[in-house]
Amino acid sequence: MSESSPRAVGVSMSGLGKVFGEKLALDDVSIEVDPGTFLVLLGPSGSGKTTLLRCVAGIERPSTGTITIGGNLVVGGKTYLPPERRRLAMVFQDYALWPHLSVRKNVAYPLSTSSFEKSERSRRCDDLLERVGISHLAERYPNELSGGEQQRVALARALAAEVGLILFDEPLSNLDADRREQLRIEIATLTRDAGMTAIYITHDQSEAFALADQIGVLNQGRLVQLDTPENIYRHPHSAFVARFTGVAGEFPVRVTGARGEHCVMVALPFGAGHSIEASTIENFDSGADVQLFVRSSGVSLGVPSNDEGVRGVIIDVAFNGRGYDHVVEVGEGFTLTKVFAPMKFERGRNVKVCFDPSACFVMDPTREVSK
Amino acid sequence: MAIAALDTAAPVTPSPMTTSKKRGSLGGVVLWIVLTLLILAPVGSFLILGVSPRVFQQGSQWFTLSYVRQAFSSYFGRGIFNSLWVSTSVAILSVCVATALAWLIHRTNVGGRKFWAVMMWLLLMMPTWMMTLGWGDLLQPFGAAQALGINTHWIYGEFFGPLGIVVVLTSAALPFAYFIISAGLQGLGPEFEDAARIHGAGPIRSLQTVLPIIAPALLSALAICFAETMSDFGVAFTLGYHSNFPMATYVLFNAISNFPANFSVAAVIAAVLIISTIPPIVLQSHVMRKRSYAVLSGRTRAPRRRQLARGPRALATAAVAGVFFIALGVPILGAVIGSLVKNLGIDSPNGVHFTLTYYAQIFKPSIQGNSLGAPLLLSNQLGLVVATGTGVLAVILARRLIANPGSWSQRITDVFLLGSVAVPGVVLGVGYIFFYNLSFISNNVVSIYKTLPLLMLALVANAVPGQTRFMAGPVSQIQPSLGEAARVHGAGRMRAWRTTNLPLMSRVLLWGWLLTFTKTIAELAISQILYPPSQEPASVSIQSYLANFAPNTGTAMTVVTLMEMLAVIGIALTVYRLVTPAGWRRVGFSGVQS
Amino acid sequence: MNLHTKTNNVLRKRVTLVALAASLASMSYVVSAGTAGAASNPGFVLYSSQGYDHASVNAFNATNPGFTVTLNDNSTGPLLQQIQAEGNNPKWGVLWVDGASAFAQLDGEGKLLRNSVPPKAKFNTLGLQNVPKDGSFTPTGLTVTGALCYDSSQITAAQLPSSWSQLTSSQYKGLLGMNDPSQSGPTFPMIAGIMDYLGKYKSGSTAKSVSAGESFYTALKANGLVVNAVNGATITAMEAHTISMATIQSSACYGAALTTFPSMKVKYLSPSIALPSVIGIDGKASKTVRKDAQKFVDWVLSPAGQAVMQTADPQGDSLFWPVIKGENPANPIIPPLSTTHAISTNPYTWGKLETQINTWFDSNIVNGL
């Protein structure tokens, strides 16, 4: 590896496992990250995403498996490179700013081990502060800053490192909503501008979809799906992935017949046994009991007419700026949430509910993981 | 070369940041070997005599319970009983006072906050025998107060009794409680208080709501105050003895001051002292389970201060001043004025005269060869080595103590350290003779009996438990991510520690060092029994003047020693201020930030 | 390539090692300092609580170049604790403290070198009374304990009691002080002597002596006896007029009278208790040490050694009665020994009772409810 080569590096994880005492935190995880890719690891707390990130950083050592960064083995077998020799940067969930150093000194920290001249360092530092928009805070100390400002310092520090890989450990989780949105955009643009490979962990699916080139969904230490955001959303491989990436509702249904490849007819448990089309990645025989997952994009509302279809009653409605999110009761004990419509349907009103087959999936509820 | 740096074919030693099992256990083994040599083996050697006096040729029985019975019989039993109730009262009292002080100093605009914080440190460093000396000099007939025309007859009798004992011991325990509770308060954001008040609670009720949140700190403070008070010898030997109020450490001392000494009864009493610290710590760990104290990070915001109105502020300031006057002012004034009164405590027909004679006598070499000069120099050297050694060991232990909260190793270390706090110095001293004078040890391991290093080791052993528990709070407040961030951004282990953890700990390290330094200079029980031939430390010299030849000169020596300690503290703080970057002094430790 | 990696690791290890070494450096420095200067014949360590011991050791070392006596100067209590804790691996060569009871105990355990009394020493009568039959220790001088010291500005000679039993009469209520035997070396011998005397008076056994003594001290306590820790504290209490008289060690009274307390006077009730300062040699020590130690003991009893003892602590321990024929007390304030009515008690009999009696005293007299 030389300084003149393109900055972004590839990361390869293979067969990673990590055991804490009795608990299996990571279970045979393998991921290839191409140079320049923005990978988001998505999962609930305890899914192993933090452990995985810390293994890449070198803060944890995996129990099994190997990791290479930029083609160089950093951990595996007897090899273990400490974090400071992995040439990466990281933004921490709690920011991890050093309270005894000013903003400028925090940002300059990674530069102090580099080969830059002092004047160059100071110039780069100013430039970074400028880029994240906190030049005016350079001489302040971390505890004099707001949460958002602190996270900007942490971002500037990570970018200052001039390395090919940047790790984000839920960097937005401690911020309020509007700042989160704003900073998310900056993270996306600044990281891509810097031409770095990024691994970003979060439990927030909207954050994941907004940022990622690739999303890896983790559950109980295992990688359950690794794909583009679009594919994750459109073709979830398991009930878990479907649920975790957001559904408007899920119901037990029975398969009534096939409709070509990857498409089946299912009978709904409400609406007098009304059948709809739904996508599937498995083959189900007629009569099979399966689970239907409906994305919010897969439901639309209309004014009831005479033709057949599912009817529902509006239970709640909320204005979201562009239109309205509705909660609809489609049968005794069955509701759909976050059903969008550009116009408002009042509470208590009867509506027609239409399903889009491409955003309705059936899966075997007994199988958590399907490959 | 960059490739070379990343070459992974070389069989590098695994050195992950987190505790890899191999390294963790190896470090643990080394640490326990050190602790064994330092504390466990010597104290164990002493304690075993309680049931098996024959082990060190102190009796004919291999196993007997007769000394256990003896220890609970009238005289010894009375001492144990007295110590238990005094320590309980002192612990409760000092935690109450300390909570009030901590809240006023950290959470309100009470006057002189920085000053009080520094005073608290001085109080922490003040040995109890100096306190009782000052009180005694002040209140005794023809004492310092009387010399100033103040009648103290009415309180003299009262003070030499449980009242005075509780006052002095509470003064001594106060700083321990204060620092622990202050740390607890730091983690308590004002939002808790605000939330309680918004939901309709008055100030009192909001305090009630908030207190349980800092309950772990309160219990920790209770435990340490109890253990410190149980093991105190300075008050038991002076006030307790003179007021016919035997306490456990005194009856222990008494058991071994006859010839032949009854080490076995002393061992049982020592065991009682140690065991008595277990209930508080069990209670504490029960409450603290799975709670973390890690609150100090870049994100921590300074808590808001309640702005008291002028009247309440003046009142609060006066109350804080009153506490410090009683705890620190009175004893120091008593000793200083007492050292200036000619023939203190003696009904002189010529009236009261003030004199500097006793100060003139201090550095004159006497017949006994024990003027203050050489002993004080030696004590300073001892203090230097002991404080440094203790500091290093305490940091390592403190990190271990907080590394795996709730784990067995952490609990054992915790119980061990608190139990060790309760070991009286005299037990450690005699235990050191037993253990380090064993032929096996002196022939095969190390032969240091009757040398300064042995005294130093014993003093380190004496200081380490308290120091570790003292440091555990501030050390645990440092978020691990601060060090990890440094590692990730290119700093090696040493550099990461030096540039991130050290600055945050620098202040507590400095104060901890000063604490051990001053405690070492004033230490008496261990020094008395272990000082090597012709190398008498200052505390021993002073004590022999006080007890035997010239109490007035002894008092003057005490004052000079105290001044010298203050000078060292002043110099150390000044140097720290000059040498360290500004950022270091912004953070790290609630102790002196107000 | 490998070289670089290795170098880095080696460097890191080295830094860690340096840090460890630095933390231990000061200690090892002192270890070496502590053990340095060990000559081919280091001599022995003298455990002593005598006020003149520094002068004696210096004088001896100056005139006897063959070996060096190292002085471990401390109070009697810690010295005896050290000896007891050292157990079967003793580090003392010679012990020199006031009172023979500890020596009798050590002799009983076979820890003293027998027949170590200097053959050349010509003891006077009281000296001879304090030489044990097996010659395991040697008296080097005498003071008297149980001397009735009084403040003549507070109480006149005529008002003083003429016997021990009178001290319990109401006339002296609250006037008398003494020391605590657990803290003051000379006090147990006094209590033992008084008990012995009272027992003989009642012509009974030791047990009867003890119980007679316990009754006596209980009566004294009922009459307002004030117990202070040591001689210094008791004399300070007299100076503060808390008490007017005290039964303590003669040398302490004379020392005070010569310095800060001119109105201090001494009366000797019959009997007072002879308290020898005693020297003895470790019987378990090596042959060389025993030989060297014997040389030192011989010197202490020689005219040169006696001269140092008599002059080195003129207001303290030097105020004693010599046990060598022809030697006289150094200071004219000391009356002839015959006027003190001093008796000697058997240290072998009474030494065994020390712990029992002191514990009784602490429970019932010092801290009695």
C-alpha cells in the first residue's frame, strides 16, 4: 500500500465469530466491502453489529475468522494488528471527544502522528472545521458544545485521519430529530467526497436506507441479509428482515394457488376470505399456512365502491407534511399502520383497501432465516 | 515500509486492547502475587494466630478457640462493642454532613467553594492524632484556650469521652464520604431534580427523589467511613484511652503491649475489625449491581447550580465554614497556639507567657539523637517512595476494580480492599515481622527485615487499599471510548494512555500522591514497630517527645511537620499548575472543581 | 519486513519494561542502600530503650574496632514485641531494658545466653540480689519504682503518708497518680512488688498476694487514683495540679526536679521496689555474635561503660544507683540507696503473672466502670 494509491480500501470479513463468556455475539459473519462502498449494518440492540464494528476497529478481537483491510490481514490466526496500525478512523456513539483538549486539538489528534508539516496540519485542521461548519468553535472545549456540535467535531476528527476506512458507531443516536437529519446528510456527502469506504451501524432503518450503498442486516449475531437498500426493501429474505425494515401490517394467510414464479394467491383472514396476490421467494403448495407482510408502500386507500375488495375503517390519521398516514382496521383484530394517502380520510370512515402485490410478501413464519 | 508495518506473516504477539484471556489472567496472577506479599501473607500470618498460636511459636496449640472467647470477654469485648457503635454513628453522621456539604459546594452558589474544596483535602490529610493533640492542647486546663482567656472547663470533661471521639472521627471520615458523594452527584444531572420538582415535589421531596439515585455513592461512602473509623488508632490511643473509653484498636494494642504479648487475642480482634466491614460492602454491592458510574466523557455537561438568595447563601456559607472550623480549624489553632504557650497545661504562678523556645529546641540535636531534623528528612524520603509506589499500584488496582463490574474477580478485589482498609497498622507491622522474618522468606525470597524497604512496603500496603478505593471513582468516570478513540486514530497503547487517560486522571493522581505522602509522614503504628535501627521517622520522634520528655517541644514539632506538609502540598500544586496544559485542569476530577 | 514488525513489538515491550522498572527503581535503590556497608563482621544489633544507649554504643564502637554494634533504639514495648514476633529467627544480639521480668520469661524459654554475667564485675549488695543464679542476664544499674513523687508547692512533706496503706485514706482522695502498666515499662514491676509485699505481710501464697494487691488498687481507685499512660504524662498531670503526688520511677522524678519542675520532691515509703536496668544476650545467636555481645556487656559493666551511663542522659536515665561497688550516683540529688527501703522481687515468679495482672489492671483500674 502506498500513499499515492486511491484512498478507499476494501474490507473483507470472513467467518467472524465472537464469544463473550457463554454468549455468542457474532456467528460466522462474512462480508466483502468494495472500496468506496458505504455499508450500513442494521440490526436491533444485541444483534452483534457493535461487536462486528469493534472487531474491524481492533478494539475487540474476534474469537474466530479473519479480517483484511486494503488487502492486508489485520486479524486472523495468530495475527492481530492493534487499532492504531489499521489505518482507519471512527466516529463513536458517545463522540469520545477528549474533554481536556480544545476542539482544534481534538481534530488535530490523528494528524499529529502523520508526516504532515506543522503548517500543513493546521491548514488541514482549519479546512475540516470549515467543512463541518464549526470553525467558530475551534478554541472551545467539548463540554461547552451542544450534542450536534460535538458530533461534528467527532466527524471532523475522523475525516482528519486521511485514511481509507471510516467506521460509524450509531453516531446519530444521541441527537434530536432535526439535527439527526442534517448531520446524516453531511456524513453521507463528506464521507463520499473524501473517497472513503464507510461502515456504519445503526438500528434505525430509515437512516440505513438513506445512507447505504449496501445494507447488512444482523440478527442474533448472524448476518441475515446483505444487499442493496432497494433489494432489502423489495425482497426481504426473512420475516425478521421484513419486520425490521418496516411493515404496515402482517397477517396469517393461507395459500390458495400459484400465479407464476415468485407470485402466489393468498386468502386473507378478513374481508370474507378475499384473496390477493403476493410475492414470494419460496414455493408454497396450495393450502399452506403462511404469514403475509405488507409494506406501507403496498397499501393504498380509496373510496368504497360496489366492486369487490377489502374494506376497512379509519382508526387514526396523522398529517406528515406531504399527506396523511392512516391506521386502518381491516378486520376484527387486524390493523394496518402508516398507510399513506395524499388526501385525508376522517376517523371512522369506511374505505376501500388495495394491495400492491410487489410490496406484499408471504413467508414461512416458522423459518426465521432463509437464504 | 508501509507494507512491512502491515505485514502479518510475522508471528506477532497478540496484544488486543480488550482483556484477552491469556493476558488478563497473567496480569491478574502477578497482581495477586504482589498483593499477597504486600498484604495477604503478613496479615494472614498475624490472623492465623487467633486460632493457631503455634504456627509462629506463640503458644502450644495448633488449634484453639480459647482466644476467640477471650476476645469477646469483658475488657476486649467492651472495646469491640464501643468501636462498632462509634463507627456506625460516625459513618452515618459523616455521610449526612458530607452529603449536605457536597450538595452545597457542587450544586449551589455557596460562598468560597474553591476554598472549601481545598480545605477538604487538607482535612483528608490530617492525621487523627494531630487532631486530638490540637483539641487537647486547646481545651486542657491551662491550655491554649485558657491562655487566650477562654474558659473551657465546662467542655473539657465532655470532650474527653464519646462526644469528642465521635467529633474527631467524624471530622476524619468526612472527606472520604465527601469525595465519593461528590462523584455521585456529578453523574446526577439536574434533570432528575427538575423532573421531581415539576411533578409537584418541594425541595425536600425532590431531594428524597434524587437521593436514591445516588444511593450507591452513599452506601459506598458509608462502607468506607465505617472501615476507616473501625481501624483508626490515633483517636483510640489518645482520646479513647484518656477518657476510659476502650476501642477495638486500643484493646488490640493493649493485648500485645504486655510481655509476653497476647498476639492471639489481638489476631481475633483484628479479624473482627476486618469482618465488620463485610456487611456494609455486601449491602453496597447489592444496591450497586449493574450500575455504572461511567459519567465523565466529552459529552458530560456541567450540572446547573442553584442560585441561593442572599440570606440563605450567607447562612449556608456560615454552616460550611462552621463544619470546617470544627473539623480542621480548631485542632490546628489548638496545636499552633499551644506550641507558643510557655509551659502549656501547667499552672504557672507568673501567668501566661508566649514563647518561641520550643521551636528553637526542635532542631537541636538532643542526647537521644532524635531531634526533628534527620527524622523529618527521612520521613519525606519515605513519603516520596511510598506515595509513588502506592500511586502506581492503586491505579492498576483501580482499573481492575472497575473493569468487570459485578464479576467475581471484581467483587473479591473489592471485599479484599475494604477489608484491608480495616486492618490496623499495628497488625500490619507485627504481621510483617512474622512473615518477612520467616527463615524461608529471608533466606530464599527477600531478606529485608530491619531495613527501610520493609518499612516502605508496609507503608505502601497500608496506603494501597484506601488509595485504590479512592481512585476507583474518578478512574471509573473515564469512558473507555476516549482511549479507544485515541487508539483508532493512530496512537499506540502508551501514547493513547498518556494523551487521553493521564490528563483526565492527572489531578486525582496528584492529590492521591499528596494524600499518601502526608499520611506516610504522619503514620505512627507501623513506623513505631518497623523502623530500622538508627532510622527513626519523624512521627516516632514526635511521639516520644510528646509522651516522655517534652510535650511542648513535641507540639512544636507537630506544628512544624504540619507546616512542612502544607508547604509540599503548595509546591506540588504550583508546579502542577505551571507544568500542565490548561485543558488538563478543566476536567477530570470533581474534588477541587467547585 | 518482519524485522520492522518485530522492532515495533520489541520497542513497545521495552517501554512497558522501562515503566515497570521505573516504578521499582526507587525501592531497589533503597534495598541496596539498606544492605550496603555490610562489613565482614557486622557485629550485632542492640535492642535498647535506655536514654544513654546512643552514647554507650558510640563510645563502644569508637574503642572496639573489630565489629560494629548497631543500635535499635525504641520504647520497651515495641522492642519486646519485635523479639517475640521474631520467634525462632531472632535478629537481636543484646537486649537492654529496665526490669528483669521479661528477661526471666526469655530465660524460661531458653532464649538467653546463660553465664553471661561479666566475671570481672564487682557487684554491690543490691546488684548481687538482681543477678540470676544461671547468669542469664546482668543488672547494669538500679532505679526505684514506686517512689512517691510529690509537688511540694501543693502538699508538704509533713502531710505525706508514711505507709502504702495510708494512701487509701480519704485524706488523700483524688491526689494520687500512677502509670498504666500496659504502656509504662517500670509500672508492672512496681505493682508486682507491692503485691509481693502485701502478700508477705499477710504471709500467703502468690495467689493471695495478687488478690491482696487487687484489693489495694481497687481501694486506691475508689480513693480517686488517676492513671496516666507513662511517667511523662503523670508528671504533666502533677504540673497541671490535677494530682499532687504519684508513685512512679525515681529517675523520672529527679529528672523533672532538675529541669522544669523544681518543686518536685521524692519520698520513699517502705518498701519501694528496686528496678534494675538489665542487659542480656541472645542465646540462639551465632558464636561470633555471642562473643561480640559478651564483649559489649563486659564493657557496659566496666568503669568506662559505667561512666558513659552516668553522664550521657544527665536529666533522665543517668539518674540511677550503680550496682558496682565503689560507684556512686552521678547527681547529689540522689540520696543513698539505703534510704529508699528498696526491695527486690523475684522476676521468675512475677514475670509469669505480667499479662494476667496487667489485663486485670486495665479492665478494672484504668477502664473500670
